[in-house]
Amino acid sequence: MNEITIHGNLTADPELRFSPGGVPVLTLNVAVNRSRYDRRTGGYTNLPPVFHRVVAFNQLAENAATSLAKGATVTITGQLADDSYTKDGERRRGIKLEAADIAASLRYATAQITRNKRPDTDPAPEPLPEPTSEEPAA
């Protein structure tokens, strides 16, 4: 599997919506600042930022929507995917990052981690009582 990692800042609050089937879908816009070393000046030169559209699904989408806000610094790992759609009758095409994991940077912020219960680790339901045999007395 080919994965990429980006590190940048959210340019807007995360947008959580639900698919017709009820699957949580989160959209993020991330600006990645870049710089390059300039030998002539002996220092770094800032380059224009690169903007990435990121989507996340399921529990990751819900957790990120609850935890993140505009301006948060994040590191996101995932796979690139085609982002083709039609708007106003015109076919548009781009690339989006489908997030496998999202981490908030603690360089300039603090966080309180609360572990959510995973659906696949819920305790097993209580067993049903054994049926009793009620045979008529002879």
C-alpha cells in the first residue's frame, strides 16, 4: 500500500456529514507551508503553501470532527485518490487524500486524550437462560 504523510494547518473547521447509508464523512482542508534553502542568501526562502483536500470516514471522521478546529496543526497519513465531480455541468478533477490516521500536533497546543470504546470490543451479550423442561407429571 502506498501511503503519504502531510503536515500542515487546517484552513477551516472540519466539516462532518453523513452518507445516505449513515457513514460519517469528514472533509478537511490543510495548508502545507514550504520553504527551500537559498545558497545565494544562505537562508531559507518561503514558497507558496500547497493546499490539500482530505477526507476521513467512520470513527476517525467523528473523532477528528470533535477534536479539531480551524488553525490546528495536524499530521495526516493516508492514500491519494481521484476526486472527480461535476459542478455546474462542468467536469472537474483533482486529487484528495483519504486519511487512514490523523494526529494533532502538540508543539503549540495541549490535548486531553480520551479513549473511545471500540465497537468490536463491546462485551458479549449476556447468554440467554437455558430453556427449562416442563414435563407434565405422570
